[in-house]
Amino acid sequence: MPSPKELLQRFGLTPKYSFGQNFLSDAGTAERIAGLSIAPVAGQRPGTVLELGAGLGALTTHLLAGAERVIAVERDRDLVPALSEIHADEIAAGRLIVREADAKAIDWEAEFTGPGPLVLCGNLPYQITGPLLEKTCGLHAPIARAVFLVQKEVADRLAATPGSDSYGALTVFVQARFAVKRAFVVGSGSFYPAPRVSSAVVVLVPHVERVSEETPAFRRVVHAAFHARRKTLRNAWKGLASADWLERVSSELGVSLDARGETLDVATFAAVARLLENHEAA
């Protein structure tokens, strides 16, 4: 497949910096990412892959090699005709559906009505990575995995462990729903145009049972703990409930109120949220 630079020139297009467009240009990297996405699930190849930000089809080409059907979502109306022309044969065969849509706004659940297993993947634009991860965590569709190419700093935060500098609210919210693995780092030279930062591939596999539902209480407990990282939990959580409730948390869960939020694992945050819900319901 021609390089993104060659394809852009062929169709008379240029990268749109307002869209955060950094096209994956290294074929080997694209093949590795797609390979993680279309790996068999319990011996069965993926039935439907929803690709976010398909661009000019660097990943799409390799996804089609292993999935029964790919739904490629692309926001840029100028790229959609090019993507459709490049993959005209797969579209005609019904194996590829191209959606001109904003990945933040499209109904992912509606797209996942095809054959399973279901897989979510994409090269996520840096400026909307947060909203797309939030939407991923809120999915009700039984996806087998999500494979994302994100800024390396974000990948480090997603895969972080308690006590590390990268561990934060984003870590907790994502790990409550998924087991996270940082698969490999992708240098800036693998993109056109080259970004100023490195990227990394993360693989998210849903827990059989969520560690916690993202309830209002869970969000409040987590956000409060990380709002000011230098605060102890005693000070961070003092606005949630009474001092007596805080002492109960400490006693029942063995949580030191003199510790900081980054020391707690996801399961402990979930337990604190349940105590808060019970306290507020009493």
C-alpha cells in the first residue's frame, strides 16, 4: 500500500492539524497493531472490528486480513472518499463499511450489531483520547478487547500500578473495567507528519466482572483522592462525609488516612465507594 504522504498527494489532500492528524506510515507497525486486534478469541477470529479514526486505511488494510467485517469510522469528510476508493473491493463485498462520523458522537453500540467476537481499535487523536477512553469504559457491548495507539504518556498512565508517578484517576477508571497491557512503543518516525512525542499501543481486555461500576460515588471518591495529589486521604476525602465516616473507612478497610490517593489499588477505591453509598443511603 502506498505511504500516507503518497496517498495524500494522489488525492490532493494535506494533513489537518486541527484534527490532530498523524497518519501511521510504518507498515510493520500497522501490521503489529492489527495483529493484536484480530488475534483469535477462544479460537475464533473476530467477527466485527470497529476502527476509530481510520484515516487512509493503514490499519484497515491489515484488519481486513483477519476480521469478518470492519466498520471504519472517519470524521474528515475529505478522507472518506479516498478511503472508500482505496478499499472499493472490500466495500463492494460487504466486508468493509465506512462511516463518516465523529467517533465521540457515533453510537458504538449500534455498530456492534454484527457477528462477534467484537473488537474495538484505532489510532486515537491525542486531543480526544480522554473522551474516547471514557466512552470505551461505558460500553455495554461485550467486546473481546480494545487495542489503541495513544500517546506514550497516556499508555503509561493506563498501565500504571499503585504508588507510581503515572498512577492517577484515569488509571483507576480504566482498570476498574479492563486489564491493561502496554504492548509496545511506537516512535514518532512511524507517522506522517511526525508528532513531537512518542506513542504506545495498549491492549484493554474486559474483566469477567468489573472491579467497580462507575457510579457517582465511585467517581467522587476517585476524583477527590487525585484532585490534589499531595493531600492525604484525610484531607482529600473530608468533603465526602463526616470525620466519623472517614474513621470507619480506615477501620474497616485498613486504609491509612495519612496516605495519599496514589497508594490505593482499584479494588480499595471500589470498597470505599460502596461504604460511601451505604452511608448516604442510611
